[in-house]
Amino acid sequence: MTLTDTQIERYSRHIILEQIGLAGQERLLSSKALIVGAGGLGSPAALYLAAAGVGTIGIVDNDSVEISNLQRQIIHHTADIGRDKALSAAEKMRAINTDVQVRTYKQYLRADNIDNIIREYDFVIDGTDNFPSKFLINDACYFAGKPYSHAGILRFSGQTMTVLPGQSACLRCLFDGPPPPNAVPSCSQAGVLGVLAGVIGCLQAAEALKFALQQGELLTNALLTYDGLQGTFRKVPIRRNPHCRLCGESPSITTLEEVEQPVCDLKGKGSCCTT
Amino acid sequence: MKIIVNGEEKDVAATTVTGLLSELKIRSPEQVAIELNGDILDRNAYEQTAVKEGDQLEFIYFMGGGHDAY
């Protein structure tokens, strides 16, 4: 791949960086990232990855834009209310950067369709908010050997961890499985400061870029937590768990299966609002 | 007894993880993963797991979005 003069100008602030240069930018333009959820986390991630010139970006979302999304899901505008989130997000990404090929998936990820989708990509960003989806992505990425970024946000806090399947701690090393349904109130009850989605979603985008560039240290074997009220980050070391049901020494999860657990009563199974 | 919980020193009386959850008023322990000196604890072992002076614990909350962790 040879960059055009326009591309050299567009990406000049990348190219001038010692760790990127022309070769790194070419690497980004050849890379493929999948963003699951065009919501709070997915919005900033999608915008920055498109701007950065990640050559192929997939965006998965089956929902349409609602007015209550706009407080944090910054890729969608007021005029997009009622439109498909995947299409709304794709439109903004293309508007930022025509170098990027955007693929939209207007569907929910399930055990029977996730593998075919994630295999097309180098890195997966989990921008979902519901636990069945989070564990499904974790498990599918493990079986497909795909690196991915986990994240969650709640009220004034957020957390993120990058997983290199089979090499670093996974979500199931930390949490055996989704919490019991009766312990989880609906999505609308707890709230979240909108900007938390930006802070954590951008960290996820940075991980995707670092992975594509093969630069720096990924946030593996550690959970980075952000307390927005205190203004503090903590990096909590997480070791691989030998008893992990997925990637431990004697795993009990050996094939990809649907992860059952109702999370949100707003719209029914699997259709919960993205964060 | 002084221990470190999520990076902060705490003076506690509890001697087991279960006791600590109660003492620290963790209302939904099923929504928390606990790391003791770097190792993730088995949820079924909280009752038998002793907490000792100087232990470092991390309480790590499920965060999907919009659910009540505390």
C-alpha cells in the first residue's frame, strides 16, 4: 500500500510519531476492527477509529436511536432519532473519513452468528452493556483466538481490560458468569454520567490502535478502573485464573453456547440499551 | 487489623472474606469478584478464606451499564 499525498496530509500527526510513521499508518489502513454496539462506548470508539484510518470497521447494532441515547451516544444526532443505530453510526464514520470501509450488521450477536462475524476482524471492541452479550463476546473471541477489549461503565465509574485469548486473563477469569438475574436491576435505574462512555470508549479505541500498530503495552492482565468523581485511575493486576471455566486448566466450557441471563426489562432479551 | 481494600487502608475486625463483606456492607456480593493478594477467589470459598493483617484485596464490580452494584 502506498499512501496518497492527501492521506499523508490527513494522517500527518500520526506519521510524525516515531512509533507510527508511514509504515504504521499503512498498517492501520490495512487493519480491521469490529465494534459491537453503536452506543455509549461504541460511539467514541467508532469515531476515533474512523478518524485514525482503520481501514475496515464493522459496527454491530440492532437497535434504533432513541432520545435518551443522545446524552452519551455521541455518534448519533437528534435528527437520527428512530433511525437504525448501525446505519447512523456508519454514516458519521464515512463522513469523517472516506478511506474507511464501514460494514454494518443490523442484528444481535448470538452463539450461532457471532463467530462468522468476528473472524473477519483483527480486534473486537465490546461496547455492549448486557452480560449475556459480554460473556458471549468473551467466549467467542476465546474460541476464535481474537483479541478484544472489554469495558463497562456505571454511574461515575468505568473499567476496561484487553484480552488476548489463551494468553491473558479473560472476563471469565474474573467473573465466572453473569450475575444472577434477581441481582440486576434494569438499565434505567442506576444511570451514568455520559462522559464516562467517552473516557472508557476512547481507551478501548486506543487499545485497538495499539494492537494494530503493535506498539506499547496492551491493558492485558489488568483491569483499568476510572473513578470519575475522584478523578483517579487504578490499574488492578488480574492473573489468569487456573479455575477459569473457559481458559483455565480444566475448562467446562468447550463450545460456544448462548449465555442466558435476562438483564434489562426495558425491551426484552438481548435488546437492552447499549451503554 | 489493617488491610488494603481497593488501594485504601482499612481497619477491620472481620477474619474471613464473608465477614469482611458483611463488615464493609457490600449489599450485593454476587455482583463482585474478589481478588486476595492477586488471586481471584472462588465464590464458594469466601466463608473459609481467612483475611490476615496486611492482606490486599480488590473488590471488582460487574459493570455492564445501568445496573446497581452497590
